[in-house]
Amino acid sequence: MKLGKKIRQFGEENFSSNVEFAKALKIKREQLYPYFQNRVVPGGEILKRLYDLGCDLHWLLADAKPPKTAGNSGKKVNELTAENKALKRKIELIQQVLKKK
């Protein structure tokens, strides 16, 4: 399987949309397509971000079978990040109420 197809597969399996996948990679959605089409090879920074999102780089870069642990790690990171932001907002509101007393 070609590199671009593997990048696309990782995104589809771990994110709800290409927009979410691009956000997680800190790039624009339009910048994903050259990777998907094998017109651009990811550099070190993109590979690090993929790794941080749970992508098995050995699988991605070699002719290895998909990792058994592949799953929704990127999606889970996004969910936990959103939950963390919501909790921080609640804590800030509570702190504001306590300051008023």
C-alpha cells in the first residue's frame, strides 16, 4: 500500500473528517490532499505529529501489516482535549463566583 493511502486510512480510522484530521496535524485541509495523492512526502514535523496522534510509523513507512493497536487514538485525543477545555471553563466560572463572595 502506498504512503498516501496509508495516511488517508489513518485519518479515516481515527478522525471524524478530513477537517478534524488536518486540525490535529496543524495544517489546512487542502494541504492533506497532496499527501493522500503521493505528490508530497511528509517531512519530519508531519511524521512527528502523526506519531503523536498514535500512528505507527513502522506501518506507515514500511511494508508492515497494520498495527494491532491501531484504532481511535487520534479521535480519543480530540475528545479528551475538548473535555479538558470544557472543564477548564467550568473551573474558571467557579473561581469567579468564589471571588465575588
